[in-house]
Amino acid sequence: QEIDIACLQVLYNLQAKRSHCYTFMKVLYDTGLRYNDVLLCFNTYVSGDSFIVQPSKYNNARVISLSSIPVIFQEFVKGYDSLYFRISYQSLIRSLSQCSSYSTLKIGKKSVLLHLFRHNYMKKLFLAGKSLSEIALITGEKHISSVNSYVFSSIYTK
């Protein structure tokens, strides 16, 4: 729960200051996607209320409901607005570094970057009663061991 609180504090801090970064990170929070996966969502095939995300890593594709992402980001997915291509990874990291709740988080010896939202998403699924194999299917992970490392990782404040 500490991780979710930190994520929500980051989103709250960004909402007023950097709305485009907020929307991008809200998508990460709501879906557990990676940064590059989000960029691959631009102008993707939308069928009914969902779209398919082709993964940027060696994972499986996954289906995401349009209703699970902010309306403004739906325009990006449908190809109407390419604004999110202009948000660099570094600008998101700079935005995060300005959030005090975020800057002290660590996984082992590493600082937590945007991947915090993926960890948080999988931990929330697990706490909601999903099995590791269900989480793998939802998140597109090919290996249960990867899901296990996300769900049971220790994220702490330094």
C-alpha cells in the first residue's frame, strides 16, 4: 500500500503542474504499461471498447479497455493527437524527481523510475486476489518468475 500511496501522491503533484506528464503517468498507473509500450499505442487498432498493445520487450501482446485510460489519452490511441510523442522519457523523470514522495523510493540499490507504476499495478492485482498466472496474462508477461519478482519486490524508502 505504501507504493500505491507514493504513486497517487506523484500523480496528485503532477496533476496541477504538468498535465501532459500527469496523463502519461496516469496511463502507466492504470494499465501497468511500460513507457515504450505507451508510445506504441499511438494510432493502434481499436475494436469496440478495447485496443491491442504490442509489447516493446519480449512479452505477449495485451488487450486494454479504452474505459481504463483517461479520455484525453484515448485520442492518442485513436491517432487523433500525437502530443505524447513529444514527452520524452527524461522529461517524465524530471517531473518525477520534483515529487518528494517519489525521490526516496528504492528497489534494492536502484532508484525507482517509471517502472514503479508497473510494480504497483501488479501488486494491486495480486492484492485483489489475482493469481500469478492471471497477472501474467493481464500484463503480457511471458514468465511467471517475472510476475513473481514484480509482485514480491521490496520497494522501500531510503
